[in-house]
Amino acid sequence: MKGSTPLAFQGSTSLAFQGSSPLAFQGSTPLAFQGSTPLALKGSTPLAFQGSTPLALKGSTPLAFQGSTSLAFQGSSLAFQGSTPLAFQGSTPLAFQGSTPLAIQGSTPLALQGSTPLAFQGSTSLAFQGSISLAFQGSTPLAFQGSTSLAFQGSTPLAFQGSTPLAFQG
């Protein structure tokens, strides 16, 4: 998808991607999910967001990534509101480059299982508000490079199990 292509999903919309399906969003492409919209990505499904691509999830929208699913965000805003569980299983690298603010509000559990590296480069602001559980299991390296502010408000438990290195540079 190239150009200003808004994608709006409202209601109970199931999106299932299986196999080697690359999803590439370039330009100002807002993605808005409202309601119960499960996203299931299975197999080698790379997601590439380039440009000013806001991703807004509202309501009970589970995101399930299984297999070798690469998520690359460059200069994109990610906003999660409501009870939005994020489940990453397998070797799922998350790469954030540029000024990528992450705003998570409400009861949003983030579960990372397996070898899931999180790499933040540039001015990356992480804001967690509400009762947000972060569970890291396995060999999950967290690498922060540049000016990375972490803000936690409310009852936010952090659970690290396994070999989980934390690296802060800058």
C-alpha cells in the first residue's frame, strides 16, 4: 500500500495471514482497528511500516504473532487503547527506528515468549498507563539506543524469566 491509504476495521473482523505474505505500508497509511478484531499472523510474514503510519488499536483487539514474523517500524506511531493483548511466540524481532512513540493505555498485557529481541533506536518514548503486565520469557534481549524515555504509571508489573539482558545506550 503506497500513498495515503486509510484502513479502518470496525466490528468483529478476523484477519489471518498464513505463509510468506509480506505486508508493506509506505506513506501516510493510518490503520484503525475498533471492536473485536483478531489479527493472526502465521509463518514468515514480514510487516514493514515506513513513513507516517499510525497504528491505532481500540477495544479488545488481540494481536497474535507465531513463527518468524518480523515487525519493522520506521517513523511510525503505535497507540494501544483498551484491553489489547499482544502475544509474540517464536523468533519475532521487533525493530523500531526513528521517533517511534509507543503509547499503551488500559489493561494491555504484553507477552513475549521465545527468542524475541526488542531493538529501539533513536528517540523512542515508551509510555505505559494503567494495569499493564509485561512478561518476558526466554532469551529476550532489550536494546535501547539513543534518547529513550520509559514512563510507567499505575500498577505495572514487570516479569523477566530466563536470560533477559537489558542494554541502554545513550
